[in-house]
Amino acid sequence: MLRKLEEEKVFKDPVHHSVFVQEPTIWKLIDTPEFQRLRRIRQLGTSYLTFHGAEHSRFSHSLGVYEITRKIVTQFERNGFEDWPQEERLVSLCAALLHDVGHGPFSHSLEQVFGTDHERWTCDIILGDTEIRRVLREADESLPERIASVIRKNYEKSIVVSLVSSQMDADRMDYLLRDSYFTGVHYGTFDLDRILRVLRPFQGRIVVKESGMHAVEAYLMSRYQMYWQVYFHPVTRSSEIVLRSIFKRARTLHEAGYRFGFLLPPLRKLFDGKLEVRDYLELDEAMAQAAFGQWTHEKDPILSELCRRFLNRKLYKYIPMERLDETWIGEMKEQWRKIGLDPDYHLEVDTPTDLPYDVYKPGSPSGGSEKSPILLLDDHGGLTEISEKSEIIRSIAGLQRGKFHVYYPEEPVRSQAERLSLTIRERLHLQ
């Protein structure tokens, strides 16, 4: 039997209205320095440059994932579902709360440049010399390793993993609602209460009662709309490209022996690939943006210009392309060099289809490398993969848009337009 706090703690939340904490371990985890650091990591990275309200943090998102998981687990327990292992309550709640504790500043951009992995860092923080590990071990010596196994997706009770990492998990449900709220759009809204009521533990997995199919359709349609209207917004992609170029240029300069006027030790260790847990935990977006501000004064013109662009929102312009023309891209790179631009930093062809996102993939019920599919449970105990019964989901499952965008700094290109060929000028709308 889990110990309870003498008095239930409540966080007011704009998405879930209230987040309830009843377990002492959860309350202590929230108060650790490692979890509090998530206040300084934005949930949506650079999206605040597109949607000015998107300033919410991974701290608030993590509380939201915990609250949805708490509601699911409590419902399973209250209804006495035999397929739910009640002894896994604390593991489930801790894993939900801590699932993002390893994110770094502008996490996905950082990962692309430096090859880091926030899930690996999450496990290192849970298992390392941290306050989080000490709190977990107070409750149960085995708890840190069990939670790390959930994050790695190899925990012996796969039903626990599916709560925080599946095609319809607490993580996705919270970020769709939360990102929709803070960006000021309505694409991500769906009936969370209805979905929670139709979830069932069944044969070691979480399935959906067949009568809840339409609520799941709305959830997946919300994912589709949010990906294309918010997460893949071309202005956000532009800001990410500039940001990645900053990290890439700074690392290249460091490897070449460049002497920075300002370089804090955690960033130096990041460039050297020698980060330890204590160094990684010092990295947050405040530190990154402080560095960008100082780097506007660096002698390297590319780094200083990129930092000014990012901080002052002078982002790259873009033009859409229906298909990728490698010959034309090669010609553009040559033209860029002729007018003094570096195509490694001032020209990028981008398409969201190269990202590990998908609205929904039917997958295989047996699992494997892909996340297992969403299964409907009928009144006779039969399971059916949801796209077999839903035309809406069949129409969007695995759907990708193949449009490319070419990003470039408009001002120097426009000022040097007469030195470019007519074909290039026409494609870039510079006439």
C-alpha cells in the first residue's frame, strides 16, 4: 500500500485545471533541482518565434503527463480491472513525471547537431548521482532502474511503457492540448475525458473500447492538424535552421581552435563531446541565449550574423518546391559562393518528411521496432486495429506531404541579385 501525503497537493493548470499530488515520492521529485530545471526548457523550442504565446515549459508539460497518467491509473484501479497490475502505480506515475527530464536547451535542434539523445540523458539522470535518484531510492531501492527501463521501453510490464510511450499515450495527449492552448490555435483540441473513459487494460496492453472509436478519430485528426499547422510551420522550421546553424558554426570554430570571447564550461564540454550528467544539467535555454547574445560580438562574421538573426527574429525566407531539383540546388550553391555566402550556413533544403513524426501508423499488434497500433476491444473480447474500421484514420495513416522548402537569407541575396542568373532570380521572386 502506497503512503499518502497528509494533505493532497494541488497545482493549478490551464489545461487540466488541477494537477493532484498524493504520493510523497512524487511531491519530492517535483522539488528536485533536476526537475525544477525543466522550467528553463521550453516545450516547443523555437516555436515562440512563430506563435508568441508558446512560452510554456517542459516542467508544465511533465506535470500534465503525470496528471493524465494518474487519471488513467486511478480509473483502472477504481473499476477493478484485473489486467492492470496495481503494484505498478508508483512506477507509472514516476515515469510519466520524469519522462522528459533529460531534455536540453532547444532539445531537438541540439540533438541533430551534436548527436545527443534526451531519452539516454533521462536515464543517466535517473540513475546518476542526482537528487532524483536519491528520492526514488528512499521509496524503493529498485525504483530508479525500473523507471529507466520504462524510459528505455524494455520494462517487463509493457502495459506501463504504453502509458507514456505509445501511439496514444499520456505524453501525446498532454502536448497536443497544451501546445494548442499556448499557441492560440484550436487544431489540437479533442475530448480527453471521453478517451480516458474508454481506455482498457487488456492482455498486457492498453486498448480502446470500440464505442470510443470516434473520440480516437478526433484525437488523431488533431495530431494531423497540429503537425502541419504548428510543429511543421515553415517559419518555425526557419528558426530551427538558423538555430542549428549557430550550433554547427560554433562547434566547427571550436574544433578549428578558434578562441571565443565567451564560452562557458558546459558549452565547451558539449563541443568536445565530454559532457557528464552534472555538466548537462547546467545547460538550459537561459545559458544558450546568453551565449548567443555574447556571440553577436565574435570576430567570426558567420557566427555573429547568425546569432543576431536568431535573437532579433531576422529569419531566413523560404520558397516552396514540389520536387527536389538537385541540379538547380547545385547551381544555387555556386551562385551563393559568388556573392560571398556560405551554402553550408546560408542555404538549406528542408522537408518535414525527413523527421521521425507520423500521425498514425497501423504497425503490427506484436510490436517490434514500431509502436504498437491502436486496438479496439469489442464486447466479445476481440481486438481490431483501428484503421480497419475507420475510413478517417485510413485516409491519414502514414500520410506525408512531399513539399520541399528552400531557406535562405533574403537581404544579401536581394542586394546581389544582379550578380545572379535570371533563372535564380525568378525562382526566388526577386525581380
